[in-house]
Amino acid sequence: MKATKTIGTLALFSILFFALQGCDKQEILRTPTDIPVEIQKYVTTHFPDQQILQVIKETDGLTVTYDVYLDNQTELEFNRKKEIIKIESKFELPDSVIPAKIKAYVVANFSAYYIIGWELEGNHQQIKLNNDMDIEFTMDGDFIRIDD
């Protein structure tokens, strides 16, 4: 009886796991009232001269992200808590989106270049310079390495 119950429980968890894995869903948030306030506030604070062209809410199993496209070809990605996790642009990112310690490191060591990308990756941060160089930092902004 105990073995049957265990097998049944495992089967149920397996079915739920595979069902959640196949739940890829994209939803275009079409109106300003559909776009979370936290995301709107982030854009107006850090990119005041840009307009939101499109926001796509992606659901993949238990993961939810918001992809935000601005009219200057900047892309932002937010997690389910509406916290910024990635910024990509063809232009220099505003100083307000780059941690001060990381910005100071770039100014001191790569003054001829500027930051066009920033991302949280696991337990570190990564930036991309306009010369296509990727540089990794700790969460506190301490240099780790140049990533090829």
C-alpha cells in the first residue's frame, strides 16, 4: 500500500512537472494600464526621453519575465517581481542604471568606451562596452574578470 501511494505521488509530480514545462506563453501588454506600474516608473525615471513601444509578458513554467522595447532600440527585461535584470542598447546607458562602483571602474580603466549593456547573471553582474567587451563584477560592484 505504501509503495503504491509513493508511486502515485511520484507520477502526479512528474505530470505536473512536464505540464509546467510546456506552459510557454507570451502576452502582449497593449495598453498602459496593462503595463505594471513598477515598469512604467523605471522607464520614466531612467529613460525619460524614450517611449515604450511594446511590452511582452512571458510565462515559462514558473518563470515570468517582462520584455520592454523602447523607441531608441533599447530592450529591458524585468523578472516576476518587476525588478530590472537586463538592459541592452545600441547607445550609452544612463548613469542612473549602472551601479556607481561599476561606472567608476569603467571610467578609470576604459575611458574611451561606454556601457551599452548590463545584466544580472546568477550571483554577479555583467556589463557590455561599445567595443563588445564583456566585464563581470560581483553584486557589490567589485571587478571579477573580462569575459571573452
